[in-house]
Amino acid sequence: MTSALQRILPKEALPGLLLMASMVFALVAANSGLSGWYEQLLAVKAQISVGDFAIAKPILLWINDGFMAVFFFLVGLELKRELMAGELSDRKKVVLPLAAAIGGIVLPAVIYAIINRNDPAALKGWAIPAATDIAFALGVLALLGSRVPLTLKIFLASIAVIDDLAAIIIIAVFYTSELSVGSLLLALLFLSWLLVLNRMGITAKTPYILLSIALWVAVLKSGVHATLAGVAVAAFIPYRPVKGAAEGSETLVEELEHQIQPWVAYGILPVFAFANAGVPLGDLTFAALLEPVPLGIALGLFLGKQLGVFGASWLAVKTGIARLPEGANWRHVYGVALLCGIGFTMSLFIGSLAFEQGGATGDAFQDRLGILMGSLLSAIGGVVVLRFFSTNGQRQETDSSVPAPQD
């Protein structure tokens, strides 16, 4: 099926389309005769035990804590590659996406916080609209084909990667529960062994895999969210070719990234979306859409993201510290700013952390409702702008006073 779709659609569009299909299936399951089955399936408990040691969780938490650790491992690998040899390794090129990402994080959070300022429990969700779904956004952009220049896709990917890094920091700092000192010390021990492997130049995968599993268990028991173990492991993967490989071959980081990416794109993320996007809409009213939590998230994603990303980009270019991507114009940038409001996967993930710990059980429904509204509006708006109101990228609307970068 994947091969058949790739002959019809751009390859980079498939992950976003699969996410969309998973979201639709989840909504159908939650709003039909399958709703009971859907809830029971996610509540089924699965246990792994070795002697007296056991980890028992519902299927939903195995997906959110276990599967998503692999997703965060992939995010960490992408970050490392970009910082070592990608777009983020060039300080001249990183200024614009960095400014755009910061604007796209701060303004949505501020909008949400203002709307929910009188509810301490709801305020825990301030980071939900600050996230961008890289797979969904790039998938939508890929459907537009040659109507957008390649540099614009790189620009969006760079924003999303920086956005993911910020989300990792936010999760580590603001969504960490009561800590277990013993488990943290054990996690640090495993990290030190990973550092030793890295410094010794070992590129065999087996020791990294074994230590990754041990680290995940230690982090899970420590009170820090278990998915952050994936990012930590990625930081210690050596950026060098596998021992014995031909000269010029890809590094271990790139090899692992290419091997894991299909599993994440076509398996883990669609499963996560199916497990988390099921919103029962039977009693939905217009008044429910105007509740502070969904309204704050929807406005944060749709208005906050576009104004934050576009405004910060405009300011960076006008002050001369950055320039527009080659072949792109301000309409292109505005379209990308809209697509940055697609916060689906990471927003759902942060929402599960925010309201699980906040104790606001009613907000668990409301945050998903706001994410769906804001992401849908942003996707539609981005497509409309890039499809009907932007040029093909050959003419560039730039300020002539902005100097071109010197090599």
C-alpha cells in the first residue's frame, strides 16, 4: 500500500496523511458503536516483569511513555545531525528559523496564559499551543509540490526541529513529577557508560541498545518523563561512520536515523495519534468551543503561531540579522507561519502531561478539542495562502536594504 501511495503522492507527504487518517479513525471510533471497544482497548493493562521487578501500564501509557521514547530518540538524532552538519550548523542560516521558532513558542503560550489566567489547573497547559508537528506540517507542504521552493521546506523543517528542542526542554523543566534520587543516580550511571562508549569510538549498535533500555527504565522510575531518555541516548550516539564502513559512508547517527524513521513515521506516530485523538463529540456545543482551555489552545495555534513566526521573521530580516530563504517571498513565509500552527502530535503529548499531572480531568477532553480546532484551521489557512496567494518562488519580495550574506 505504501509503495502504491508513493507512486501517486510525494513521499514526504505520506507521514502527514497517515497521521490525518489515524486522527479520523480515532474520531470515528470514539463517536460510534466502537467507543466502548476503543476505551477498553486503551485501558488494557500490559506488564513486563523480571523476578520481583515489574512495569505494569495501560496500553495508552505504553504508547505515550514507551513508543514515544523512540520518537524522541529520532528527534534527538535529527537534532544532532542538524547541529553537526545540517542547516543548524551554519550560524548565518540558523538565525531566521531560530527567531521564527522563538516567536512561535512565546506568543501562543502568552495567548493561552491570558485566556486561562484565572484557572491555576488550566494554566498547566500553557505549553500545548507552543508545539509544531513536523510530520504533519511538512506533509501538508509537500502536497503543494513545486508551488513552494525547496528552501521553504528546509526553513519549515528547521523551525520544527528547534521547536522540538524547546518542547524537550519544557517537558524536562515543567512537566517532571516528584523525583526519585536513587533512580536518577542510576540513570546518570547509564549515561556515563554511554559517554564512555562514545569517547572510545565504539559504533556497534548492541551496547547502545542495551544501555538505552536500561536508561529508559531508570528514567521512567525517576519521575522525569521516560521519553526524555530517547533524547539523552541520541546525544551520545557518535557522529562517525560505523567501524569498517567504506570512506564517505553515512555516520552512525545518520544510519540509525534512516533505519528508525520509517518505523516512527508509518507506525509509532499513527498509533499515537489513534490512541490520543479520540474525542467524543456527541455532546459538543458551540459554547464548549469557547471554554478557556480549547479556546486558548486553538487561538494559540492558529493566531499565536502565525503572528509569532511571521512577526519574528519580519523583525529579523528588517533588522538585517537574517534574510529570506532563497526564492521565497513574504507570502511564502506567512503560509509557513500558518502551517506551524499544526501542533497535533507534540501538542497532544504535552497535553497528556499537563492535565494528567494537573488533576483537571475535564480538561483532558478540552485540550484535544482545542488542538484539533487550531491544527485544522492552521492547515487549511496555510494551504490556501501557499496554493492561491503566493507566487512560484521565482520573484522574491525582500527589502533591498537587507544585505546579502557574505561568504
